[in-house]
Amino acid sequence: MGLSGQKVTLRYTIAAEDFISAGEASSHVKKTLNKLGIRHELIKRFTIAMYEAEINTVIHASGGEAYVEITPEKLMVKISDNGPGIPDIEKAMMEGWSTAPEHIREMGFGAGMGLPNMKRYADDLAVESEVGVGTVVTITVYLS
Amino acid sequence: MDDYYHSVVLDNKLCKGCTNCIKKCPTEAIRVRNGKAIIINEKCIDCGECLRTCPYKAKIAQTDTWDDLSKFKYRIALPAPSLYMQFANAPSKEHVIKALQMLGFDYVYEVARGAEIVTSITNKILKTESYQRPVISSACPAVVKLIQLNYPNLIPNLLKIKSPMEMAAINAKKEFCEEHNVSPSEVGVFFISPCAAKMTAVKSPIGISKSNVDGVLSIKTVYFRMFKQLAKIKDEELPDSNQAGYKGVRWAADGGEAVALNTEKILAVDGIHNVIKIFEELENDSIEDVDFIEASACTGGCLGGPLAVENMFVATARTKKFKESLPSHGLSIADSEMEEYEFDCPIIHKDVTKLDTDISEAMRKYDRMVSLCDELPALDCGACGAPSCKALAEDIVRGIADITDCIFVLRRKVRKLAEEMMALESRMPPVIGEENKKDGDI
Ligand SMILES: Nc1ncnc2c1ncn2[C@@H]1O[C@H](COP(=O)(O)OP(=O)(O)OP(=O)(O)O)[C@@H](O)[C@H]1O
Ligand code: SF4
Ligand SMILES: [Mg+2]
């Protein structure tokens, strides 16, 4: 964590297959944004989008990392993993598309709504992925 | 009324300045300064957690006194549903009502009936799409305050209807004044309360411009007076009471509001720390398929209220007998009893969390807070008077505490100073003439 100029940065490690602590990173980001006095509608949009991306690294990859950058202009989070990657991003973006296995669905995930929700809540969403290498999801919400 | 009025206050004489309350407060609203606790008024939600934890009984909930009854020519009692379960010697609801009459109340109107009215309004609302789901009950004032301060995103979900206490007060006054042809100004409506937050809801309400309740008496205030009357009651003197049935009475315990509703998609949560966990999840959108949330600040619901007298588990066991003896609900509710049920003021978020109104300044303070946290020992010992090292760091950037409030930092600084003094001392020239002295010379 640190600050250079007018910037707050936060870094988190997202543990693999840990459903209990999944969401801790986005929940800490929410607390931070509340302290910074960011408008609560924007906090909600940003942290829900981040939560979905965080959960995806737990479910579909073997955990990953989150890097958050807050400036007076925008909120940005980059969530990266070294998981299996997404073969067809266009398909993955479709509502209802999911490759989540049965045991994950039983836990209430796998509706195929994560990426579509990220798109809905973020001002900008970038999904970069390479099969066998990993995935990087970047979510941006503008403050003005 | 002062914007930050709240009923829980400190008795300075009794406070020993221990750290029990600062650790338990769910909104981190208490600090110890100069050996005494202080409550940060803007942050207090009157949940009563500190009343329960203080070993020295130094936290008090302000309520009205028995003498305040004499300010009014006519007096109406509004017994909270939880009052029925307080007495080992009250075999029925009628006994409790009779005891209140014997104490001089001119009329008794059951808040349990107010609860049945609220249930039927809620059922109507749940049939429409007019609210963001899940709808959150507004019956517990500590929960409403929590949402207003810390969960602004949930304000749209909050049910904007008056509480059972308010509905009871409106109808009680109306009925009494019409029947006896007296002016409302001569009538005092007194809620008999297990709850510290209800006093605040009367003096400084959220969602309504003015409460219809004139006073709040704690169950503790009426308990012995009623106990004595109960012992004298003969069964043939018992009044008829068909205002409320089991549905309304059951509101006393956790889950009571929820079971009275016509939907199965209900979540009932009790205990303020559990409520906070559920609200966090709600804000993440991770609770699905729930239509209605009943949230009580007190564990066990109002029977666990800080001003209740009877042990919560004993009182909860007593609810069973009402299930057997009472009809499911009271007399059917007339449309006229459901008038003016809506909130008449908007609920406006009060941001007590942000470090500064200017974002760049807030970011600077946040950064400083993070580096202060690195300096502090992360023991959360509470000796500085703040609930955690993180809270002290925040207090420092807010300008209400100093880093040397931490005894570990202070010790470090003192040691460093001592070392510096030793170092300086060794570089001091000898005092003139000192070197010629022999041992024993003065
Ligand atoms: N980090 C990732 N690594 C590999 N595959 C991913 C990753 N994120 C998403 N996917 C793929 O994209 C699909 C769609 O993701 P999305 O988040 O929309 O739905 P889901 O996670 O399957 O279900 P839900 O988010 O509703 O619980 C996933 O089923 C998975 O195949
Ligand atoms: S649960 Fe009941 S007694 Fe406790 S704060 Fe809420 S309304 Fe008051
Ligand atoms: Mg997903």
C-alpha cells in the first residue's frame, strides 16, 4: 500500500479455492473507499464488479492477485491469475454462459452472470486472456 | 431536537475507564479519554451493547421517569409485546393489562396490535413492486440508524412505514380522545420499553417529523410496581382484551415479525454484529431469493432488549404459552387504523466514515493512516483508549488522538530519549575542580 502524488494503491493476494475468504479483497476496498468519501453508488458499482472478478479467480483459476489504484479521477482494479485462461471471451461475456462444474453450482455460483455484471457495473471493462497462461480483468469506474 | 441526540449516556462517577465497552461497540463509537469513556455522538446507534457489557453499570439509557406521568391529565400505556413475558406471576396477557390499569393508566393499547397493523401494511407492500428487494424492516430503530450512517446503499430497501409503537400511539390517542371527548393535548401516551433506541426514536425520530409517543418508560421502571399489582389480581376482574393475538405478541422475540408475514422468502437476523454481516453481504448483492429481512439489533429480538428485566431465554420460553392461549390475531383491522402509516421525511445518509470532504485530502489522510498502522504494534490492546490500533491511527489523522497515546510507542520514544541523554552525558566535560577531589570529599 502506498501513495505517490494523489494516488492510493492497494494489493491483495486471492487464495485458491478459499470460499470463506473470497470477497475479502473487495470488502476491504469498500471500507477504504468509504473512508475516502467516494460517492456510495460508485463504491457499490466498483466493489460488486471487483467481487465478481475476485470470485472468478477462485472458481475458475487457482487464485490470483488484485491491484487497486485510486485517484481523484477514477477507481481501477486489475485482477490477474495464472489459471487456464478463457478460450472464447465473447462467449464468456454472454449472460448464462458458464463452465462451472456441478459442485460449484451447488454452492450457488455458476449462473454465468459474473462477467455480464462486471460489464454492467464498470464504466470500462477489459478482459485479456490466453489459454494456458492466465487472465487479466481490468475494471474502471470514473469518479466525475 | 439536536441532530445527534441519542439515549445512551455515561455515568462518569461509575466509569472506571476500562476497555470493555470500546471493544464491543459495533460502530466503534466509544473511546476512553483521561480515564473515562466518552461516546462519539455522531456514531452511536443506541443498540445497547455497551449497557450489557459495562461491568460497573456506568452506561445508562435515558428514559422518562414515573413522575413524568403526572404531567398529563390522562395517561395511556403502550406495553411492548415483550412486557407480557417479563413476569413469572402473569399467567396471561390480560393480567399484564390489568396491572397497568391498576397503576393508574386510563387506557392500555397493545403495541402488539400496532404490530399486527404493520404486518398487514407490509403484506400489502410486498404484493407490489414498489420497493427494491429484499425489503428491510424498519421496526428496530437501532438498525434504521445503522443503515442511515453506514449502509446508504440500503436506504431504498428500508421499509418506509411507521413502527408498531408509532401506529399504536396514533390509534390509541385517536380512540381515547374520541371516546372520552378530550383534547389530545391532555393525553400522554407512554411506551413501556425493553429498548434504549426507542427513546431516541421518540425524541429524535428518523423518517417521521414528530413522534406520537409522549414518553418512554423502561421495563425496569415499571417492573416492581407491576409485580406487586399482579400479586393482587383476582381472575374475575380481568379485562377483555382482543386487540392483539399471537401474531402481534410473537413480535417480542426474534423472527416474530417475519413469521407473521405471508411470504416464505424471509431472512431473520438478530444481534447487531450479525446484522452488520448480513448488511455487508447485501451490499455485495450476494443474498438471493429473499423478499424480506427482519433485523433486530438485540440477540433474541426485543426480549433481549437492554432494558428488559427477565432473562431472555426464560422470557422466550414463556412465548409458548401465548401460542396456546391466544387466537392467531386480534380483532380485524379497520382501514381507519391504517391511515398515515407512511414515513413523512426522507432518510438522508449521514456520512460519519469519510476522512475528509476533499478527496485528495482524504487520500493524504488515508496514506498517513496506513503508515501509522505500520508504526503501531497491531496488538489492539485498547490501552490508548481506541478499540484497535487501526482506530487509533484513524483518530490521529482526524486530529483527536496522538501517537504517544500508544504506550508501546511512548515507551519506545522514552527509551530513545534516555539513550540520547546517556550519549550526551558521556560527552559532557567534567565539572571544574571535580577531578582533584578524593573519595569521601564533599
Ligand atoms: N479468471 C478466469 N479464468 C478462467 N476462466 C474464466 C475466468 N473468469 C471467467 N471464466 C470463464 O468465463 C465463464 C463466465 O464467467 P462468469 O463470471 O460470467 O460466470 P460464472 O463464473 O461461470 O458464473 P457466476 O459468475 O454467475 O457465478 C466462466 O464459466 C469461465 O468459463
Ligand atoms: S431489537 Fe428491539 S429492543 Fe433491541 S434495539 Fe431493536 S427494537 Fe430495541
Ligand atoms: Mg463468475
